[in-house]
Amino acid sequence: MTGGTATGRRRKAMPVDGVLLLNKPAGMTSNQALQKVKRLLGAKKAGHTGSLDPAATGMLPMCFGEATKICAYLLDADKTYRVVARLGEATDTGDADGQVTDSAPVPALDRDAWADVLAGFVGRIEQVPPMYSALKKDGKRLYELARKGETVEREARPVTVHEIALLEATGTRLVFRVKCSKGTYVRTLVEDLARAAGTVAHTAKLHREAVGDFCSEEMLDFAGVEKQAGEGAGTLREKLLDADVALASWPSCRVASGDEQRFSGGQEVASDADGDGLIRVYGADGTFLGIGECKGPGRVAPKRVFRLSAVADGE
């Protein structure tokens, strides 16, 4: 029986599939932001990729429904940040929320000298993760130990800085943009940059501009999300990006209409794929079927199958 009330319509809501790029505001955890948007969309299943610290702002990809299957691949994506560092003061957390633990004079370096310092960190580097991080030691989060005043040994880990560009160097203010691999701690990068210049520093502001193939022009701020939701969950759902947009830089292939169900059922099928590795797979009509793995020329096997549902027209 079809419910005629608003409550009935909510119960009949269709599954929500797609990606929303939130410009996360400061003062909110990534999970708090996700839960709010999930409620506004009326989504049943949701996940986010690449947590941002509560004080950080910027791109937080949120995946809903079938699109949650791409979360693991987005976690591996490169990230781009705009960073504002405060030179001359170090904090226990590495950011502006912490207590000042050390101070040092700021060297009188000109713009070219600072650019040289930054250039020294491009490429594969080693980082010691900060104590205020979500990494675990003997089953406990490092930040839990740090809040108790404990410090434990952390092994250095390799990360890659693809690009780093100086935007401003004035007094105690250093601003730069960095594109880096997953697992890079920008707070640690700021501390290491300052150490190389002969001083100390902390991250005053951190804004994530891009994740993988997504760019900042596709982001919605929280006010925009609430405005769209105010016009109905269906209106907000129209702002969702298709899941395969997140994989735009990947190669793609098509399978014949007669093989679409076989692929979706877990079988290796013929395709126009050429090469090896992971690939986006589409049906004969261009419908995104999922992520496949090339099994030699002309063959593809399913890795993650997508079964996208129609979205409710409006509420």
C-alpha cells in the first residue's frame, strides 16, 4: 500500500547512487559532515574518502549507494592542498589548534630562497607520522596516546610530493600549494620545511583543492547543500556526480550487449580492452557496469560490479 504522508514517501525513497564533493567547513569532522549530508539526501548507504582534520577545509568526496564501491580507489588518489604555515612557532599538534611548544627566529630568506627550500622536498621523501594522527600503535590511536602526554617511536614512511609551488613568503607567513600522494601528512611537511630553513613552524590553515580527477569547481559548500535540500531531496540528488567520474583518468572498454549480464554476474567476457590492469567497463549503450581487470587483449574480468538504481524524481 502506498503511503500518502511525507513519512510514507520517505520510506519509499529510492536508493541514492553518486558522488557529492563537499567543501567541508572548519570545525566539523569528516564523519559529522557525511552524516549530515546523508540525512539531507535520504541516502541509505554512504562513505567518505580521505578524512580531513576538523580544522581543515576543502574537498571531501562523499560516496552514496553503489558509488561507495569506489571509496578504496579514491583513497589511493593524489591530493592537492593550499597550505598556510605560521613560521617561528611549533605546536604539539602541528596545527593552530595545538599549544605552542617551541619558538625560533625566522630567517630572512627572500622568495627565491624559500622556493629553493620547497623544491628540495619534491619527489619521494621520508616522513615520520605525527603523534596527533589516527595511526595505531599496539591497538591504540596515536592521538589517544598524545592526549595523555605519551610519545612513542614511529617509523618513517615513504611518500611522494609531485609538485610544490610557493605562493607567498612574508614575515612569519608562508603559503604554498602542494600535490602529494596518499599518506602524506601536510603538518609534518610544514615542520620539515621549516627545519630545513633553520626555524620551526605549524600549519595555520589547510584547504584541500583537489582529490584525484575531481577539481574544486565541482564542490558544493554546506550552505549550497542545505539550499538544494530545502527544495527537496530530489533537487539535491541532481547535483550528484556519476561514480565513474572519479575514475576519469583510467582507460575504458566496452562489452557487447550479450555479455553485459555475464560480466555483471561475475564472469570474464570479451571486450575491446587492450593492455593490463584495472579499467572502466561500459555496456554497449554506454552504461557504466563497473571496474574490470584486463586479462590480456580482448578480455576483461569483473573486479567491482555496479548496479545503479534510478533516482526518485523528487520529494
